[in-house]
Amino acid sequence: MNKITNMDQLQSEIKRLREQAKHQEAQLRNDYEVLREELKPRNILWNALSSLTGIKLQGNDFLNTGIAGLLRRFVLRSERKIENKFYDVVDGLFDKIKHFVNKFSGAEARREERSDERETRDTE
């Protein structure tokens, strides 16, 4: 700030400082109320549960996001279980098909084919 040289500048600076003080007091009151609200036992409990579960558990927010979050987690777990069971079934089917095919084209069947091919070459 520049030096104050006359009475008008002094009065305007006093007015500016009073406005700034009012604004800071209002901000302090607001911060105090927020802090007071956060330190209520009920809110401490909700905040602790929120940090443990990762879901915002505050009043109506819990109903909107908390239940939805829990459902999402349940669905994801169920989806993984179903997906793993599906993969197990598909793997089992492929193993059965592979075993079935190997019965007819196993190592012995291939040896027989090779020996038949050799015999036909040798006889020619």
C-alpha cells in the first residue's frame, strides 16, 4: 500500500480494512460451524465408516451412493464368481473335446498312419 497523504485516503483505507475484517469474521464463523458439525459424535462415526468402506455415508448421500456402492460391489463379486464358473465349464468342455479327439488321433493312431505310409512306399 502507498503512503496515506490525506484524510479521504485514510477514511477509504479504514473502510476497506473494516470490510476485510467483516469478511474474515464471517469466514471464521463459517469455518467454526463446519468444524463443530464435523466433531459431532454421529459425524465422526459416519466419517470413520466412510473411510473404512470407501463409500460416502452421510445422511441422504448414504441412501443414494452408499447403497448403490454396496450393490455395485456385490454385483462385481457375483460377476467374478459367475465368470470363473463359466471359464471352468468352457475349459472342461474343451478338455473333453480334446480327449475325445485324441482318442481317434492319438499317438498310436499317428504311428499306425506312418507305418501304413511306409509300407505303401516300400511296396511301390
